[in-house]
Amino acid sequence: MTETTRSGFVTFVGRPNVGKSTLTNALVGEKVAITSDKPQTTRRAIRGILNRPGGQLVIVDTPGIHRPRTLLGERLNDLVEQVLGDVDVIGFCVPATEKVGPGDRRIAESLDGYPRARKVAIVTKTDAAERAQITDRLLEVDGLREDWDAVIPLSASTGRQLDVLSDELLALLPPGPALYPEGVVTDEAIEDRVAEIIRECSLEGVRDELPHSIAVVVQEIAEREDSDLTDVYADVVVERDSQKAIIIGRKGARLRDVGAAARGQIEALIGARVYLSLHVKVAKEWQRDPKQLGRLGF
């Protein structure tokens, strides 16, 4: 890249489930962050890398900002604050399908605490909204702050306006060389990506109170000698015995479904056939226990 290129860090903020991870994946062009309709799906700062002719965007996907009810929730909010203090551009996301509410206003006002970062407002999920809804959201979002560098409606699922957003974000970054080599889409460790795939599959179809209680730890990924199989051993961790029964399902049926769904994605990720061994373990009230949180990587 030439000296006139730009590079830097961008993050998207907003209430849980406004489409931040879906937007990150759409911009990067590959699934680097898991998605679900369950709030607080994202639990780590996941970096996705987008190379454009004019430079490189490093997109940091973070948890949704929320009122914490557990120690885990407090640590997720702390993580978001740390990321916001380090990035060059903050994209504030609001779905076109929902009116701007108190939570959106609170988050928009909190951006005052990050004066260094440029700020862009993004109206997401326009493919699911009527034209009048989109117009209303744009007006509502525009009125939240006076220092937006741009207000952009888009659809991550259809790709509409993604190029407009990426060009706008890149133009707001400081001049500089690429921060990652060409072809790298994330700096996530393979074990972490595999764990997230398993957690995403575990979230599918579970009750509303259960998603927050699910964590996944990959114990080992190893190629078999004299075979093209790769063994993956992982633990699905929950907080109560009743939750363990839900995850396993009747005669193990649900856990088998989770394993089958996850195995296909893991095979695509690592490029090899996979034997996936899942075990469900109980760690009592791990979301509130500092020692348990540390063991689980939070």
C-alpha cells in the first residue's frame, strides 16, 4: 500500500441485537462473529479486517451495551468502554424497524466520553422496514447528536449501502499503512472461533433465560495420525443441572443436533473432516463468580 492509504480501528455500538455482528460479518465478507437473535450473543472484542483500495479497516465487534445484572454483564460493559476509548471511528447502530428509545439516547449521549473518535450513525435492517419507517429513523437518529460525520441507512443482509458505509469509514481514518497482512480476515485464535461456532449452535432454539448461562471451552484440537480427521474436544458449560438437561435433550437428541450443526461449520473453517466430542458441564452461577469467569476467559 502507498503512503496515502488509511488504516485504523472502527467499532459499532448500540443496544443488544441491533445487528452489529451481522454488519461486521457483511463488511468483512466472511463470518468472523457469531450471530443470534438472543441478546448478549457477543462476549468478546472480535476483530474483523476489511481491505479496501484506499486502505484497511479493522472492525472491532463488541457486546451490546446494556444494564448489567451479573458480574459477567459488568465485565462486558467494561470491555465495550475500553474498546471505545481506543478506536478511531464509532458507528452508532439503530434498527430501522424500531423507534429510537431511552436506551439508544443513553448510548448516544455516552459517546461524549470519547471525543477523539469520529462518529457515524447507522440505521440497520432497512430490508425489513417500510420506506416511511426508514425516513423516521433517519430523522430520529440525526437529532440525537450534532457531530455525526454521516448518517447512513443500510442492510447488512442484502448488502445495500455497505460500500457507502465502508468508504465513509475509511475516509475518517488517519493516514497509515495496513495493520494486518493482505488475506487476514481476523486475528481470532482458531480455538476461540471454534468455541464461538459451538456456542452459536447451542443458542439455537433455547429458552430466553438460558443463552446467558451458556459458555463453551475448547479443550483440544488435534489432527489424527494416519487419518484425515481432526479431533475437536469441547465443553459446553451451563449454570444449573436443569440447564444441562435442556442442552442434552431427550436421549441426547438436542446435543447431537448441536454437534452436527457445529461440525459442518468447523469443517468449513479448518478445511478438514472433524470428529467433534461435546460434553456438558455445570459451573454453578458462573456469571457471578470471579474465579469461574476467569477460568472461562472473561
